[in-house]
Amino acid sequence: MLYVKRNEQGELADFSFSPTPGYEIASLEDPDIRAWLSRPENQPLVDEALQRMDLEMARAVEDLIEMLIEKGVILFTDLPEAVQNKILFKRSIRSLRSHGAADASDEEELLL
């Protein structure tokens, strides 16, 4: 679903794909929205939104892969080696971020 924010003149000012206060439900088929998205001055905002959506979709696909592995629909080893390596690396980083802060401070205390 698409949500748009309009300025005082009723022109589109911003858009979002999540319900946001001050934004209204809209459709990509709306000629005003199509025109706004195609204007050169709005391209930086559109590009930023596309980059954000790409990151969100990458995480959604990663979560989908994890779910399929957990349910036994696919095996981790069915994935290409490069994908396996990326998933393992990201798991490690997330684990360090969620547990590592306490562990790192404990290690520093031990070294002192």
C-alpha cells in the first residue's frame, strides 16, 4: 500500500509504504502520483526510497530463506556457497551486535 503526504496546495510532498501520521492512502495509478514520481526534482527522494526498499527487501528475503531452512523446505547447503558465506557472516555480526557489547566489555575488564 502506498501513502502520500500533500502540502497546503494539495500537491504531493512525500510518500511512504507504511501508515504514517499525516499521510493518506494512495494508488500508483493516480496520475498525480505518476507525474510526481517522474519529475526530475523529485528523483533524489525517489532514489532514496528505492535504496531503502532494496535494503528492506534484502532483509525480507534473508528472513524468508531462514524460515524455509527452519521448516526443512530447503537445506542451507542447497544455497550457493557465496550466499551461505554471506548468511553466516550476517548471522555472526547480528550475534555480536546483540550479545557482543556485554562480551566485549567483559573481555576488556579481563585484559585490564
